[in-house]
Amino acid sequence: SVRDHGPGVAPSDLPHLFERFYRAATARSAPGAGLGLALVAQVARDHGGRVEARLPEDGGLEVELVLPAA
């Protein structure tokens, strides 16, 4: 898992974070195309895993990548 302690994302954005080209309203002026987390999710699925994002109670964002054992 990876966690930051920044502003996080709006709870309404959580279900969309792994969609291709999705950009939260607060991130639309920042560089990027909205593909990074979509690529992570696709790789996870291709390998039988999953990826999840959650908002910790004390702020920031946590993203967890889970892959099956070889």
C-alpha cells in the first residue's frame, strides 16, 4: 500500500479513481492524463489481483495493490 498525507480526494471521486481518463475536478489543472491509476488497476486484474483506494480518517489517500501469491 502507498499512503500520502495530502488533501486526499473527495469521497464522491473514490469510485472513479481507477477509470481511464478520470480527473477529479481539483486535479484538472495539474499535469497528467488520468491514466496512472487505471493502468495500475488493469495490471492488477490481469494478474488476478485487485487495487483499492480509501480515505484515512486523518486525511490523505491510501491505495493498496493486492496480488495473489505465486
